[in-house]
Amino acid sequence: MRESGILMHITSLPGPYGVGTMGKQAFAFVDFLKAAGQSWWQILPLNPTGYGDSPYQSCSTFAGNHYLIDLDALVEEGLLKQEEISGIQWSRKDTKADFGLLYNNRLKVLRLAYDRFAADGAFEVFCDENRDWLPDFALFMALKDRFGGKPWYQWDEELKFRRADALRQAALDHGQEIRFYYFVQYLFHNQWTALRQYAHSKNIRIIGDVPIYVPYDSVEVWREPELFQLDERLDPVAVAGCPPDAFTADGQLWGNPLYRWEAHAADGYRWWIRRLAAAGTLYDMVRLDHFRGLESYWSVPYGDKTARNGRWVKGPDMDFVKAIKNGLPGLNMIAEDLGYMTQEVQDLRDGSGFPGMKVLQFAFDSREPSDYLPHTYTKNTVCYTGTHDNMTMGQWFDTAPAAAVKYAREYMHLSGREGYVWGCIRTVLASVSDLCIIQMQDILDLGGEARMNFPGTLSDSNWTWRAKDGIIDHTLAKKLKGLTKLYCRTGIQK
């Protein structure tokens, strides 16, 4: 079935409290998707943001981001008073999320809500149903508070190494704080469940991201260090990144601890099955980030300042894929197969049966393989104008070499009357790919100011873009629906 959707992270929605939330604007965006004839809403990871405010660097692979909890809904439930939230400066600019202000203020407000919360049967059921991850996460967060935000590997030795007596005493000492973090996750769960159910009622499904790696300072590494390449002091031996290429002379040094794949294989990839099963309860389709790292991964010695001295190391390859498909036969996945491609990576993707990705923006750049040109696409692919890691199409036309722009104009029959960016949207919708995803920034025809992320960099330009209130309107929905119908991508929409 030919379908299409929009890539728009929840944090990028408009709203009054510094960041997009799972509130009224999110429900309104579902209505926009429906009116525009779309079938899918693709978002970035829903987990708490971490280093550099990135949703791909989260302290927990199971917890939800408390920034996304809608405060107006808590006012309606009587857990907050309007004056408790309206007097706070949530942002300095409506079109950018200010994660510093959110970090300083959001949990303070949620603690006010917790003070008014009376636990009921539903809350206890939630706690019981999530007992395989929630207690460790809540204790981890309580200890982070106790140690002033320091990473777990800088805590007292008995807690760093998870000595049983120390953990039991910490749970007793911080019982109320642990209960607060249970409450925060309960709020997130309820609001996300309501939003997803509303999306389903409109025949809209959700695509969510799962980063291949987790950060060193995460509850996952603290809880099961034996699954990662750490030494006896729990320091990393090697970390993740990607090699130098035409875009980055030093490569990208991500710094995440690498997996001990032999340990994962020994118990049938239990950790991964558990992780992806959790993602399957949040999303209708999972996009596995950096899929090529399953075939072979770039291993950088710990302590290096760049990724230059890394080397390729063989990954779990098809053994991993078979375990996941056997353990989670109903899980729908997209293989994020971008980056340094080899025949081995292509063989893994094709052998998995998972659709790979095609990015139109790469098609006209001589530094990238030409199989991003739409006439080379196959049906079992997901095509994009660009992803959250790319320029907007408007920025691309402003900055690309003249020869690349000329080639794009000729290939896609672009005209000023239609608009170059909308000509790109037309092109991907017309492709043979079963699924087409368009960045919201491209639908809005925005430039470089709306770029979501600059890979390999740290700045307040990353992850902060937000749409202006009122620019996502019925006229835009009608225009997009016309093209979607023209190319038979309305899917299950009526």
C-alpha cells in the first residue's frame, strides 16, 4: 500500500510553555495530518533528553521525556494552578525550545502536581506493569539528584558498583523521591496513550526512533555493565562514532560505550528484545538508527579526541536480525541504512526484509552514491526529502553547488511557479517507495533557520526548532492532500 507521512518531533510543536507537548497542539497536528491525507506521523525518540539536549542521548531507553507532559492538562485535572505555570519564563523565543529554562523549571512544577496527587488503583497498576525498568530508573534519577547531577560512574563506590546493601539503603533513604519519578512516568504514559489512541481514531500511525547506542551515563549501562565494553573499573574500553568522510575530516565521535555483542548473543539478545518490545508498545513502526552498525561498527579508543583512529569491527549481523524477528515477529521496522554503505550492509538490510531509507537531498551531490536518485528506488523503501540530520530543502537550494542545483532542477522539472521545495515534495510522493515521509520544515518551505540538527556539533541550534503558532493551517493541508491523492498515497485514509 502506498502511504505517506510527516516528520515532526513533538518538541517542535507550538505552545506556551517553552516546548511542544502532548497537549492540544499535538491533537491539532493529528487533525492536520488527517486533513492532509497522511497516514503516518514520524517523531524522534520520546526518551528524556541528555547530553547536548539530544533525544538520541538519553539516560533511559524506557522512560518518557517529562518535558513533553502537557501542563494545561494538569491544570484541568486539578494537579496544578494556572498561576503556578503562567508566571514562569519558559522560553526566550517562541520559535526555539530553551532547554536550559526547561531543565531549571519543569520538574519544579511537576513536584507541585505530585504534592496534590492521590495515588489510586490505576497508578499502582502502572507501577506494577513497569516493574522491570521503573524502579531502577527512579532510583537512578533520585541518586542523580542526591549527587548534584553527576554521572553514575562518579558516585560513591558502593552505588557505582551496585552493591546490594547500598542499593537497598538508597531505596529506603529516597523513597519519596523515587515515588515522585514513578508519578512523572505515570503522567507521561497517560498523556502519550491518549494522544496515540486519538491518532489511531483518525487512522494515523506513529513511527518512532530507537537509537542504536545508549549513553555511558544511562541507567542501562549502570544496571548491566557486563553488556558493554567496559573495564574492571567500569570505564569504557572503546566508544562509538563514525569514520572521517567528505563531510567531516575528523569523523564523528559520539562517545557511547560499545556493546559486548558476544554477551548479548549468549542470552539470545534478551536486552535488545526487551528494549525493542518496549518501543513497540509506544510506536506502530520503529526506525532503528544506525542500522549499518549491526554489520560492522566504528570502534574508537576511549580517550581519543576525534574518531580518526577508529577501526571497523564486525557486528552481530544477521544473527541479531534473526533473533529480533523470532522474538518480536509482529514488530514493524525501518532500517536507517544511511552513512558509509558497503555490499555487506546492503546484504544485511536486504536479508532482514526491513525497508531501507532514500533521501532525495543526497541524490544530486556528487560525493554521495547515485542510488538516491528516485528512478533507482525500489518499493520496499522509505523515501524522504530530508531527515532531522539534514538541511531543510530550502537551505539546500540556497547553499548547494550551482551544478547540483542545476541537475536537481532538470531532473525534477522544477519551476519558480510551483516552488523548488514543493517540486521536491512532488518528486518523492511520485516515487515507487511504499512509504514517503516529508519533513514539516519542507512543507512549510523554511530555510536554514529551521534545521533540526547539525550532526557532530553541540550548540543551541540543535533540537530547538519550533513551528510558529498558526502556520500549520487548512490551506496547507488542502495543498498537501491534493498531491497525496494525485500519487495514490492516501493509504487507509477515507
